[in-house]
Amino acid sequence: MSHSGVESVLDVDGKEILRLLFQDHLALRAERETPPSTALVGRDSIARTYRRRHCRPLETLFGTVEVSRLGHGQRGMESLHPLDGELNLPVERYSFGAHRRVAEAAAMGSFDAAVATLSATTAASVPKRQAEELARRAAHDFEAFYEAKAEIADKPGALVVMSLDGKGVVMRVEDLKAATRKKAQATKHKRMKRLSPGEKRNSKRIATVAAVYTIDKHPRTPREVAVPTPGERKPAPRPVGKRVWASLERPIEQVVVEMFEEAFRQDPAGKKT
């Protein structure tokens, strides 16, 4: 075989070896799982006295594996699986590694391209509809993540920078605002899939984009700006506490309020410029 032939075989068989290693690890975890000495009590305060081993599939970057674990149940009640919590398994079939790859690929292009990229670079099988759901789920806790991180603290830097802009985003017709949707439905396009020049009118909604950060001042002479040379160029200070967010749903006024709230969190005493 040529080197490329060996490379192709290893690309496929190597993932299968990793899948088998993953499967053996899960089998060992299941074998070592010991039931509690007393009945398991859930958050509903109901004791689960029945025990039965259950299996569920998990779609990983290396392919599909089976997760075997003890289920603790009671008649008419949902079974609890402590090993699911220990392994931090997702609710659905797809591993968090697959979640991440789908979200990263979907942010770069279409869902068709994301599915194709995942298929070409991993052994995971994720259909397009499931890829859409995974990408949507990956973004749902964006606000909660930043709210949990929010702290009122005097960030280093002499300046507080606030920036606001609007970005037009091409939407599906059903997701346009009512007035724009009515105009879009009355418009006939020349092509089936792409918009011709001048046809993007009545196809967009405006996302409000905001950014806030603190930074040190960076004074420069006119010469340093107009005719920079390697010896004269000063390294620019780096922003601190930078947060960037955008919203298609919230009105501009609300995003402006959020922008000032973030600025006050980074400069609670109001001492910075």
C-alpha cells in the first residue's frame, strides 16, 4: 500500500480502535457499579426498590457505544440511573463531544456543511435535523452563562469602551416581522435557492450587537500612526473583561440598557473615562 492508502485505513480503523477502548471503559464502569445498601430515593422523596440493568446508546466521535447501568425503579415511576450522573451523560443520544463539533461547524456555515464536516472528520452519525437541534441546544444557556459570571468589579484599564451596531441577518420568511413578512410573501424571486442582486430587501431582520470592555490608554504620535516602523510601533494594550453579544429578538433600547449595565459592572465607582 502507498502511504495514502495506509493513512486512509488508519483513519477508519483507528477510530474503531478508539471506539472499542471507549466501549471497554464503559463496560468496566458498569461492572464496578455497586448498588446502594438501601433503596435509592429520588428528588420526589419516593424510594426506588426495584433494580434492573438498562442499556442506552451513546453516539460519540468514535462511533456508537452502549452504556450499561443499573436502573432503580418503582411501579409507575421513572427509573433513576446514578451512573448517568457520574458519567454526566446527555439526555439525548449524542455525546457532548459531538455537540461541540456540530455547534462549531454550524457557526461556520450551513447545517448541510456541518453534517458533512462531522461525517468526514469523525465516526459520529448525526442527521441534519438532529444537528439543528444540537446547535440550538448549545446556544440556549448563553445568557445564563454570562449572568452566572457577572460580577461587580473594578476592571483594570483607564477607559471603558462601549460599542453598539446593527447587523442585517437574512431570515426564513416565517421568522420575519409581520410587516416585512407580508412584503416578502408578495415578492417573486428569480432563482430558487439564492437571492439575486437587489432581492435582499424584505428578507432581513436587524440584530443589535453590543460590546463592552476596559482597556488602557494608547497614546501615539502622528508619525507612529501615519508612518509606523517596526522600531517605533508600540504594542497595543489588550482589552480586559470583553463581552460581546447580539440579539434579534430584543429591541435596541433593551440592548442599550444591557450595555450600560455591563459598563457599570466593570466600573462600579464611575472613575474611568
